[in-house]
Amino acid sequence: MSEPREPRAPQGQAGAPQGRPDEKAALRLGTRRSKLAMAQSGLVAQAVSQVTGRPVELVEITTYGDTSREHLAQIGGTGVFVTALREALLLGEIDIAVHSLKDLPTGQPDELALAAVPLREDPRDVLVARDGLRFEELPDGARVGTGSPRRMAQLNAYARNHGMTIETVPIRGNVDTRIGYVRSGELDAVVLAAAGLGRLGRTEDVTDFLSVDTVLPAPGQGALAIECAADNADLVAALGELDDPFTRAAVTAERSLLAALEAGCSAPVGALADLLADGQIVKEMRLRGVVGTTDGTTLVQLSTTGPVPETHDQAMALGRELAAEMLAKGAAGLMGERAH
């Protein structure tokens, strides 16, 4: 990707560096090398350039999750796409890192600031199936590919409850590779994140948007995380302008639920916090959570509703409260399949 031309510095921009010798030096934004990561990082780079008045260059970094051929459930899931980017930040090799928020471990290092969580894209999962089929139209015995135990658990449960017979098949690879399994006839369908296909301009490949009543997404799905060094106050402040408070509250509650269930992102946990509005006025936040066995035979699915969190601690509390209810209903016993 070519480096964007230097924009005019915003007038009176809060948090923009003032009077430094390196005021116009390009900010280095670290990104994974995948086509999807490059696409979403490119969008963030443009936004960062606008709020800082500085050009932004992308620095491609290969992570363990990109090079390992093992399934995510085997390599542990949590952090495999994140560690190399965070190390580059801590070493000063990059100034900013962009992550898919669902890939972030639930613990935040003190040296790094989660400076912005921009407005979330569609959090739903989608089906890409042969012959334009919707999920309910899949034939008996349909082979459905996904690398996610969370998706397997919920798809198998839904199929069981609706008299369908499907076989969930573990797969890895980028979007093209996964859709390729369907095009080649090896699989009848694959399940992917709506946000990823949207950022790649591939929404036309979707044959069915899966309702969150059918499949709850991964905690943080559809949202991005923008990190930088915690001691760079000017940059933290400037990036903060890209933050969406409602998105941050929602994903904080979802990730608090995940942390309280002591689950990595390879565990079969789904969560979604959404805002309940009365007309134009947002009144409450509803948090839904699910954990289950990958074969779908057992699911614990609960929800709670409360005032929209106004602080980080309130959002964390919402997640912890729902997790406690789920654990009381037997959720802990369903997460014994965690990889070691």
C-alpha cells in the first residue's frame, strides 16, 4: 500500500503533537500481513492521519497465528495474532498496532494503552454456501467448515433443535482459502465473520446472514482495537478521538464475561452486548452469553439487561455478573475442551 499523502494539520486538534521536531514524521502502524488485516489497517491509517495531521505508513508483521498450520483450538487461540505486534510496540519498532479486537487476550499490559475502539461493524456471522443456500436450506449431512469451536457448538445445537443433520469440519486459512473449499465442492458451506467480508468488499459472497439468535458472535467480533505505548500521552489523546464509547462499553462487557469464564478465544464462548433504544434514546444495554460443547448437545445461554455502562468498571461488572449466572448453570463443565 502506498503511503498516504500528508494531509493538512487539523486546526486546533486536541491531542495533536505541537512544536516537536518530528511533528511531521510518519507514524508506523503495525499490521498483520493478511489481506483482511491490511484492508482494515489501511482504513485505520487514513483515520489516524486525519486526527494526528501526520502521514501513516503500514509496517507488515508476521505473527505466530499466521505461520502455524495448526488449528486455533490446538495452538491456544488467545494472543497468537497479537503477541508479535505488541512486542514491536514495546520495542519501539512501530508506533501503533491494529488488531481484530476478538483476537486480543482479555488482560491488558500496563505498558500499552487500548487507545481507541472505533465504531463496530456488523458483529454477525455469515454463511457462504453453494448454490446460494441459506442455512435452513442446507441438505442433510451438509459439510460446514469453520475453525471456531464457538460456531460449531451453536450451529450443531441449532441443527439438532430444528431436525437438521450437519457435519462441522475444522478449517483454517484466509477468506479466499475458506471460500475456495465451497467453490471446489469440498464443503457445502463455510461460516465467516460479516465484518471481515465487508472490509474486503466481499459481501456479495454471503448467502445467509446468521441471526444472533441463532449464533452469538465471538466477544468483540466486528470491532477493531488500536493500541499504542501508554506513556505517549499525545498519541493516546489523538487516537482517543477515534473511540466510539458505546462500542467500547459493549466489547468491554463481552470481554469481561469471557475473562470471568476463564476462557481463551479458542473456547466455545459467544457473547454480544447491544443497546436497547426507546425511540432515539438509548436506555439499556443487553448482554447475552453462550457456552457449549462443540457437538451442540449442551449449551448454557443466558442474558442480562441493565443501564448503559458509563464507566469501564460498570461494563466489567455487567460481564462478571452474567458469567457468574452462567457458571452457576454449569458453564464451567462445558469448557473442559480448552487446549493446553
